[in-house]
Amino acid sequence: MSNIDHNNDDGLGEYRLALATQAPENSLSKQEKRAELRSRFLNVLEYLKTNQTISAI
């Protein structure tokens, strides 16, 4: 086994464990959420591009 398997000096042991045990369906759910947020963000950018008369808040 490598040194990284037994060494948590970098503080990333919990992160590695989470990556190793993450369920595929959870990952798919996160990908879907990212896709939805990306779509919304692009819609906002398009709106801002086409509506130049937006007042400052």
C-alpha cells in the first residue's frame, strides 16, 4: 500500500474516504443539479446580454 493510504498528515483522509464510498446515484444527482444550475446561469447571462437597461440594486 502506498504512503497516502496510511498517512492523513495532509488532512484529506475524510475527503478520500468520502470519494471512495460515494454512491453512484448520489454522483448522478449532483451532476443533474450542476446541469440545472448551469442552465439557469446561462439563461441569466443571456437575459443580461439582451436587456441592457437593467438598473443597479
